[in-house]
Amino acid sequence: MKLLAESSSKNISYYDSIDGIILPLEGYSVESTNYFTIDEIEDIVKNKKCEVFVKLNKNFFNDDIEPLKEILKKLDLLKVSGIFFYDLGVLQLHKELNLSVPLIWNQTHMVNNYRTCDYYYSKGVEYALLGKEITLEEIIEIIKKSKITSMVEVVSRPSVAFSYRKLITNYYKYLGKEGSNKLTIKEKGTDTNYDLYEDNNGTSFFMDVVTNGTGVIKDLYDAGCKYIIMREDGVPSFDELLSDTKNYISNGCSDSNYVEKYKRLGDSTNFFFKKTIYKVKKNG
């Protein structure tokens, strides 16, 4: 099992504590709080020993296609470890340009069963970032039954939605007030807080609570999961967490003190042990 991390800043101090880094490409990715230029990514690839994965997880429009082709060719030449993609145009261009860089299927809520994972595997996709809305039982089923290599996000403030609209700008404009690019809102039905971030691509929504999946790492390890992911934004003492997690994995996930220690991250396990059930609402 390998440990990947996504940083919340460009001053990354923990390259030696992880197996790989995830770098969202500026202008080509969404649902992150920190982005890197192609030159910065090239510098990291050349100077760091860990694997480098790049996020291109936004929808692309016609005007984006030619610049996207050049980016894909450059990342292929850099021999990055993989590209996270959302838009199926990336998969099509990957085929047309005869690229060898591995692809990671990253269509959020849609990555939820082993048969669809196998379909994308048959189209040349090597990895899948499994959806955050499925249970640990369902995750393990995909890991064991699909030919695709699964990645599981275990610690993060989960990204739950994205809009291309400038929602925060419009909100403050409606109020006739000056505002920033950040806003916290409360969802009344569940009394849950969400943090909103707006940039040139649109508005991202994050849960204002850390999903603590440290307790499921052993189950994932035993199931044969190849990659787990931790995202830094909002997670305290992140460097220490990564170092401890790497040691925990290296020792076969046998140290019960690790799980006890990281109960301090909170008791939110998101959907790992909670099924999503859809019900038909009757009128009247």
C-alpha cells in the first residue's frame, strides 16, 4: 500500500514521508485549495524522488482542447506517475495522441461499482479514485473484484460539490457588500457547515469537518488496496500524520497505538459505515 498526499500550500516539507504527491494543475483542475503551474510541476518531478500525480479534474470546453493537448503531451514527456481526469475528453485525447502516461478515473460520485471500473480499465484506464459516498464494504468489493487499481481517500475535508458559477461573488453582489473568496454556510436539514472557496474556475464546496478514515486503513491494507490518499487542507499536524501513517503501513498496519492516537482527528467517518439510501417521496 502506498500513501499519497495533496498539499494545501506550495511549501511542502514532507516529500520523504510519502510515496507520492498529488498536484492540482492551475487552470485545469477544481475542488482543491492550492494549485501548481506546469513549470512548478516540472521542477518537482525533476527534483523529488516520490511519485507525482497531476489533477486535470475539470470539465473542458471547445476552446480548451488545443491547450489541453499541449499540457497532456508535456505531462507525458515528464513521465508523471498519473493524471486524475473527470472529463472524458481527456481519455479520448490520451488515445488520439497515443500517450503512455497512466490515467486515474476521477468522476467523483460515479466511481461506485466494480463493473464500471472494469469498463474503464478495458478502455486503458489504470486507476480509479473511488467515490466518497460508498461504504467500506462496497470499497473492498471493488478492490477485490475489479481489475482496475483502486485509490481511496481516507483523511480529508471532503469536497462535496462544485459549480462553475461565481456563487460567492454573486452572493455579496446581491447583498450590496464587499466580500472575500471564502464563505461558510450551514445546511439547515443536517445542521452541517460547509466551506466555500471561489477562484477563476468557479466555486468549490467542502465539508467543515475532517473525515477520519485512519481506522479503516488496516481493512484496506488487508483487502489489497494499492493507494490511500490524505489531503492536507484543514487537517491538523499533517506532517506528523503522514510520517506516522507511513510507519504504520510499513509495519503491516499492526500498531493499534496508531489508531488510538488519531482518534484525535474526530469521529466523522463520512460514508465508510453509512449506506446511502434513496427513497421515493410520496406527494401529500
